[in-house]
Amino acid sequence: MKYNLQQIMRRAWQIRREKGHTLCTALKIAWAEAKGGKLYTFRMEDNRASISAYLMKLICSGLADIHDQHKHDTLRAALLLPCDANGVATMDGKTCGLCKYAARNAA
């Protein structure tokens, strides 16, 4: 399948101007849109401590079932995702939702 590179670059610059992402993040989003998928952005640097605290909470509870183990593995992988200069990580929707949940329920 051929992609219109000019259109992808234009969309990336549009995303960069509108949302203030770095060009790298904007290109990831533009490519995902071109391929028909969807990527989400999450301000990882602002929430890294909360996610780590939630991970500790999961570990202290003993990872009671397979769902807790899956949450643990997904959040550990999310913490290792590269962030752009603004501290924004690009990820799939399920991981982004789990990171938001962890940030809210860390305490």
C-alpha cells in the first residue's frame, strides 16, 4: 500500500502547531492516522511518580489475580516508553487509559 507522504507531513505539522507536540510525536500520530489506527498521547513526566506509586500499591497487594499482573506488566512497559522533549509519550488507547487510572488511584 502506498501512502501520500506529503499529506502525512502536512498533517504532522498541523498537529505540531495545534497541539504543541514535538515533530517526532506529531509524525507518529500522523502515520497512525494514515494507517487507520489511533495513537494517544499522555503527559508521562507529570504522572510518572503517581504511576510508580500505583505499581507499588499493586505489588503490596500481592498481585492477587491475572488482571493485576496484566496491569503491572502494562504499566511497567508504559514507564519505559520514550518521551519527547515535552514529556509526552505516545501509546495505544488501553495503555493510556490504564495510565490515567493509575495516576488517579495512586493514593
